[in-house]
Amino acid sequence: MPPSGTTEQRSLTHWAEDGRAGMEAFYALAAEDYRQMVAARDWATDLRGHATDGRVRVLDVACGSGKFPAELIRQGLAAAMGDVRVEVDLLDPSPFSIAEARSVLAAPFAVHAEHEVRIQDLPAVVGGFDVAWATHALYAVPPDEIGAGIARMVAALRPGGFGAIVHATSASHYLRFAEAFRSTFGAGGAPFTGAAHVRRALTAAGATPTVTTLRYEVAHPDRAVVEGFLQRCVFDDSVSLERMEAEGAVGAYLSGCLGDDGYRFGQVVDVITWEAGA
């Protein structure tokens, strides 16, 4: 039987020390998501262009394991930022995630504050950020709450601030697999929130989003790693890869992803940005 609880609750359960093996299997493939998004635009210019008094304040929404800032560091952000400091507020409902993200931050990043809450529950007194981003972070936010979460993220920016949300579309592996898994195994909880939900919520919150769409694949030759990746995609480690391959819509989906060199999963991801009104 699949684990009980909402999608959001199951996600939170997996962001814990007991789920580290699954997390590592997930990032064996998902690291490509972060390489692609970092290469997609000049993030150093985005940060420098919104700095004030030699620093830029960033709200990292649903910070997870800190893979996005870690990839920015790996690709040379420190040199590109010069003397500009990047002070980060880490936001996540999981204390494990906040600790993980804190552990990977290095120059030019420094932790300024931590918020162990969901974005829709962030107190209104927290704000004035130069930059706010959420990178592959909002899938488990219930569709009926994504509007409140996005509105809070928009409100957290100072006038003239910069926002960015990197999120998979309905054509991407993350959403296609999750829906196939739900229909095959009856997994509880709400469907994943997609990029279209995010764009509509931003418009409703008064933002004018600009969208760039990325298309790429994630892959790994090891079946055990692929199994862990797929289980983590749906926050459910109760179903083996062999069973996924054999049953229903999941089996049909996976058969279309399997080639001579193993599984390859297609990603279609929107990089959504906006500038806060002055």
C-alpha cells in the first residue's frame, strides 16, 4: 500500500535523515536540473543588479538541500560577484532541509536567517528582499494553496526586487510520472502543482512573469539508482521499479523512457522571472 498522508505531508516525511539514501539517488539524476538552470541565465548579473550597499538579500523558498546555490558556487559565482555579499534567508518547513542547505553554503553566500515554515505561512513582517527564488521547490504545495504561497513570495520582495521560480511543466517527467503513478497505484494527496499554476498565481498576485522554457534529459545507467530517483519523485518508496514497469499507466510511461542505454527522462522546465513594481 502507498504511504498515507497528503502529498505535502509525504514530501516532508522524505526530507529527513531517514530518507538520505533516496535523496542521494534522486540527485544522481536531478543534479542535471540545477546544471541546466544555472546555465540558463546570468544569475550573477541578476544578483549584482539588485544589490544595495554592497549586499543582496535573498529569500531561498523551499530551500531543500541547497543544490541551486551550490551549483552557482561550483560554476564560479564568487568570482562573478566580486565584493558583493549575498545574504540568504533559508525557508523550508523541514529542519533537515534547512540544515542541509546551510551546510553547503559558501562564499559569496552567508546565512542571514532561517524560517522553518511553508512559504504561505511566512509572517508578513518578514520581507524587503532584493531577490526571492524557488527552484524545483513548489510541486507539493497544494494547488488550492499555491496562490497564497506565490502571493506571499511576491510580497516579500522590496520594490524593484527580482523574483525567479524554476518549475516543471505538465510535459515534464516530474508531473507526467507523478500523474501516472497516482492513477496506477492510487497514491493519495493532491496532484503536483505545475508551472502553469505558478504563472497564473504570479499574474493574480500582480506580477508580470517572463518565461524561458528549457528542454533536456536526465539519465542514469544503474537500475537501483533509477528506482530511488523514481520513488523520491513521488515521495513513495513502497513500490519497486519492477512493479512500476509491470503495471498500468506507470508501466506504459516507463516503457517509453527506456532505451538501449537505460532510462532517460525528458524534462520541460520553465524559468519564470519577474521584477517587483517600484
